[in-house]
Amino acid sequence: MKKICIFLYSIAGLVVSSCNDQLELRPYQSIDNELALTSDANIKKVLSGAYDELSSYQLYGGNIMLLSEMLSANREIRWQGTYNQPDEVYSKTIFVNNTYTTGIWTQAYKVINSCNNILSAIDVVDEGDRDRVQGEALFLRGALYFELVKFYGLPYAAGSTTTNLGVPIVLTPTTEITEEHNLTRATVEAVYQQALADLTAAEGLLPTSNGFYATRIAASAMLSRVYLQMEDFANARDAANRAIQVAEEEGMQLVGNYANAFNNTENTSEDIFAMQVSAQDGDNYMHMFYSVPDYGGRDGDIVVLPAHLALYEAGDARRGLFYLYGDESRVGKWRDQYRNVKVIRLAELYLTRAEANFRLGTAVGDTPLGDLTRIRSRVNLETEAGDVTLAFILRERKLELAHEGHTIHDVKRTRGSILDSPAGSTTVFEFDSPRMVFPIPQREMDANENLVQNPGYGQ
């Protein structure tokens, strides 16, 4: 399939490939590396290249969300497409050479290497732009370490984070291959701390407004995700609240009609961070697999099952966003072609703040009832004080953010479980099951003898 880029340049990357049984971290660039790091303009081209890689179908152009949904199907959606790789994730039978799970790893490290190049030469950037450029590079690196550890490491809630293995941490540019590049996997705790360090620094450097690039609001929002996954509810609450306050000061708000939050060619008033897609530029694999031929999609690879539709209350406008195609229900959020891919919406922050406040018995920013009322009134639902329980909040989060790549991570942090996909199966996958973790790509295992494979995938 044709790769369409959001930005003009595709500059720096980190390619991990097999070469004489060594981990080959070979950066490839469309301009010479030395040239790329010697001027303000070229460093900014490298940054544009990092965003381009981030927006590719392997990352926030679709697969990070798509594979999250396949892993958490729970008999609420069905994969009926002909592509084997998403089906392996859906059925929890992932092969170590799965190109989709391999692609997330490889593409993420490409972006990380671009960011490392930028940070190593940050003094070359014009002083007036230096904080912004540094903040953007830190944001991208921190966000991707967070995504990597969620997919390739055991959940933060599972066992000892100081012994469970996460992913390799690379903080310097890779310009040549030595034995030092035979990296080991850092612990889950170390990767989380690196993500926190990068995102915290980014929050202090980024502007509140930055077009559709990373902003201070986006950094605060991503921090709230990391802290929530760690069950650090006080910091999750505070980061979400900071993001909300600045967003509202900047005029951001929930769009009035829930359906209008999706299928957009431009960011809406509630889009904190989104990948830009048009007929000329951008990947949207969520549309490709969730949509149907009438709207430019494939063959309707993903069907919504009655078990999911039954979760919505009568009159819920979110239920009305689903549509029928071939007598089967489809997800309306990803219906139209050439529409932006949502990464973080303001609605998520209200739900994070509500959950954290409820768990802590606090009312920072607003009460849980107040935040839930914001979310539910938009979709024609009333909320009474007596409704507000933890189960109610988590259910509201599930429905508001459904089919946007959140469910599996919420299942893991709340120690839940997932039913096996075939309806006749009685198998249940617990939150810390090895089958709920991606394998380290076989090409990396072949290349680097210091990498340890995840349990259940062989050695």
C-alpha cells in the first residue's frame, strides 16, 4: 500500500535489522547526517521527519489504535478481514514475525532516533525556537517509549516493575554500529520513568499553541495517561487538570454534537493532538479497516457485535453514531476517508480527572459528577449524584473512548480480563497473560543476542 506522508520531509530514522547476528541500529536519512545537524533549518527538517514517521500507519496513523482494539475485542467486535497480522492479534496467536507488531517497534525507534539527533544538536537551533523544538522532540520520544512499554512489556500493574522487562532505552543518536549497540531491555519501571522525564521536560518547554504540533496541553495530557497507567492517581488528576485549565484558557471545549467530534479534515475544538490526513497526505488505517467500500474503506474488516451495542443507554447519542452496512453494525468514528486520526481528545481528560478525583475523594478542578455531566449531557444523558461510582466512571470512559485504542490499556491497569474471540471458547485472558503482550520482533532477536524474548514466544 502506498505510504502517504503528512509532512514534506522524511529525514531521520532508526532501522533495526539482522546483520551477522548483531543488532544493527543504522540511521537512514535523505540528507547527510552531519549536514542535518549543522543548521537550524536542517534540524527543523529532521523534526518534520520525526512527525512524518509518527503519523505513519505503523504508529499514530492507525496501528497503535487498531492493534489495541484487536487485542481487547472481548467479543464486542469481530475481525473478519483477510489480513493475517491483525487477525493474529485479535485471536491472541501472534507470530514473532508479525509485520504489524514489528512495524510499531521499528517505526517507533526511527522516531526516537530522530529525536535523539535533534536533542544532541539543540544548541544549533535558533534561540527563539530552541525551547519549542526541544520540547517537541522530548514529547515525541516520551510518548513513544510509553506506547512501546505498554505493548511489549507486562502491565505496570503486573508484578514487579523493577524486574519485569520493558524495551531498550536509547537516548543518544545512533551513527555507527558497535558492540555497545547490542542493547538489553530496560525494566518496565525504567521505561516509565524515562517517559515521565521526557514528557515532564516537554511540558515546561512547549508553547500553549503550536498549530497541530505538540503543545504544552498535549504534554500534560500524555503525562496524565502515563500516571493513570501507573495508578498514580494524584499525578494523573493534576496533569489532566493542568491540561484542561490551559485548554479552556485557549478556548478549547467539547464540540456540541458528539458525532461532529469525528470524521474531520481539520482539528476540532476538543482535539488535543491529532494526525492530519488529506487526499494528498497522511495515513489512516483506522478508516481503512473500520470503514466500508461505500466510504472508501476496504471490505468492512471490523464488525461491531450486539454485546457492545447493548452497553449503551437508551437515547445515548454515541449509540447513534454506529451505522449498518450489509446488515452488520460499523463504527461511525472512522467512517469517512481522508479524515484526521484522533490521538488525544479533551473528553479523555475530563474522564481521567473524574476517575482520579473519585478514587482520591477529592474535587480538584471539578467534582466527578461535574465532569461526568459534561460528558454525558452532550450525548443526551442525565447524571445523578447517586450514579457516580467507580464502575460507572469506568463504563463511561469505555463508551466515550470506544474504538479509539484505549480499552486494552484500561483493562490492564484495572486488572481486568478479555474473553477469547471465538464465541464457543471458554478461554479467558487475564490482564497479565503473556498472550496479551506483543513478542519482541524476531528480526531483533536474531540480530541481538542480549535481547530476551517475552514468555510464551520461545527463545
